[in-house]
Amino acid sequence: MLLLYIINKIIKGKLMADFNNVSIDRSANIFYDGNVSSRNIEFEDGTRKTLGIMLPGIYEFNTIHKEVMEINSGEIEYRLQAEEWVKLSAPNSFEVPANSRFKLKVISLMDYCCSFIKE
């Protein structure tokens, strides 16, 4: 059901309205028994983003590169390593340092765009 939601939004152009000349992976990234789903987007210059959906729940992720998480819809709390929980509602964003770990409490369905920043 999540994949259908993402595909429907991509087809209607809502998620890609600002993205031109990109490649989209056909296969979804699926985590936490399908509660987290995303698609990889690669730009001509090699930069990468993921567009996805998270159902309510608590999740933990690791980073390799710095990440910018843009929340398009939904409400969450996030916690970076050794920091307190921070509550955010869409539209909003937060940054995650490279080579770290962060936790998310998704309170309501979250539509997001994650940008990977190589420094």
C-alpha cells in the first residue's frame, strides 16, 4: 500500500515537480517490515536523494554521508546521538551528521525527502 502511494504521487508529478533529468530506481528500499519505504533518485551530477513514506513507529538509522531530512507531511520526533528528542511538524527539516546514528518517532504518516551530502 505504501508503494502504491509513492508511485501514485510520482506519476502525478507531485514529488518530482522540482526535479529534472533524474534516474529513479524501480525497486523500493523497504525497511521495518514495510513501515518505511523509499525510492532512490539520482541526478545528472551524481547527487542522490530518497523520496519516501514512514508509517507511525520508532525507527533507527545509520548514516555514511551527512543527510538533510525534509519532512513534507507528518509529525515526528528525532534524536541525534547524545542529544535530546526534538519534535517537528511538516513542513520542516533537520540535518544528521555523517557517520552517525539517529532515531525517529513517527507520530503521523511522514512523507519525506532525504538528501545525501558528500563533504
